[in-house]
Amino acid sequence: MRFQAIAVWLFAYAVSSVYGTALTYKLDAAEKACFYSWVDKPPAKIAFYFAVQSGGSFDIDFSVYGPGEKLVMDGTKERQGDFVFTAQSVGEYRFCFNNEMSTFAEKTVDFEIAVENEERTQLPSKPGTSPEQTSAVEDTILRLGGHLSTISRNQKYFRTRENRNFSTVRSTEKRIFNFSIIESLMMISMAGLQVFIVRFFFQGARKGINERMGPALGILIAHAALFPPPHPPLQSPLALALASPYRAAGMLTMFNRLCIIE
């Protein structure tokens, strides 16, 4: 029972000695947002993690400032980052994200700021427990905390990959749909243009044939009507058809119909 009580006390202390904030923030185009964390007991470890989940090229500018506007770290066009640094001064630390490079794209950023005090308290001595046993329990708790932190980071990494892949698939689907619409409109436009060109070509050709063949056909009909051949049995089919004005008119009508059909 004493061993269990010590383990529970160590775990509670390990949890209470680390405080942090995990948030998801959506930055508008050309927006700059800052978040703050206070350190009252230096030296303290500050863990800073961020990942761009959606928007644009999944990149963003970031900067970290310490007390007195002292620049701790910065970066441009970063997709994600996982940093740990030691805060040596008491005061407020500022973590900023800058999306001013984007004119239209909104970006969603997951980030976490955790502050951990480096000093470790001495466990109270109790009868029946040895220092070696207490130290072993403490080391086990610390290792469990490290493993939990690793699992949490891996989950964040896989979540980031999933969101980015989903965004890529959605963007590809949208591009395929737009390309299909444009291709269909181009095919319909080309079909209409081809029909217009063919109709214009045949209408022009038909008018040209009528203009060229009209006088010649009239002369041929008049010649066949006024000067029939002397030997009817040897007449050609065209001469027989054009032997009378009625037949000549019928041939002219049929010729015009053929021209229209062609």
C-alpha cells in the first residue's frame, strides 16, 4: 500500500509540474496571431509544437520572443516544428504565427505550448521504504511520462499527415472536376463550330454551282428544244429528256434538288 501511495504521489506531482496549452487556431489571410505563456521559476523547459493542418501550401512563419522582446527563435514557411528550449528569465514568452505572406489562403494551425519546471522535489522519507526503492519508482514514472509524450507527438504527426493527405485529395478531386467541365465545354464548342463550318462551306458551294451551271443549262435546254436531232432512234437519253419544254423544266427542277441535297 505504501508503494502504491508513493507511485500515485509521484505521478500526480509529475503531472502538476508540467502545464501546457494545446489549441487549434484558424488564421485569416494576412493575419498575425500571438499567444503567451508565463514563466515564474527559471530555469524552465518550454516545449513548443505546431503543425499547419490545412490551407495554401501548408506553410507559415513563426517567431518566439522572450521577456524584453528578445528573439528566441523564428522561421519562415515552415510546415511544422517541434522545439524545446530553456527559459532562463522570469517573464512572459510570446509565440506568434504570421500569415501575411498569403493573400487569400486561410490556414489552420495546431499548436501546443508546455512549460515544465526542471527542479525536482525530494520525496518525504517514510518508514519501511529505502531511497533506492523510491528512486526506482521515480525513474519509472519519468520514463512513463516520456513514453506518453512520444505517443502524443506521434499521434499529432499522423493526424497532420492525414489532414494534409485529405486536403490534397480534395484539391485533386476539385481540379479533375473543373478540367472535366472545361473539356466538355470545349468539345461542345468544337462540334458546333464544325457544324457551322460545314454548313457554310456547302451553302457557298451550292450557290457557286447554281451561278456557274445556270446559264449553261439554260442554253442546253433551249438548244435541245429548238433543234431536235434528225434521227430519233439514235437520240441520247439527255436529248430525249430535253426534247420538250416540260421535260426541260423537269430536268432543271431535279438538278436544283440534287444541288440542294449535296
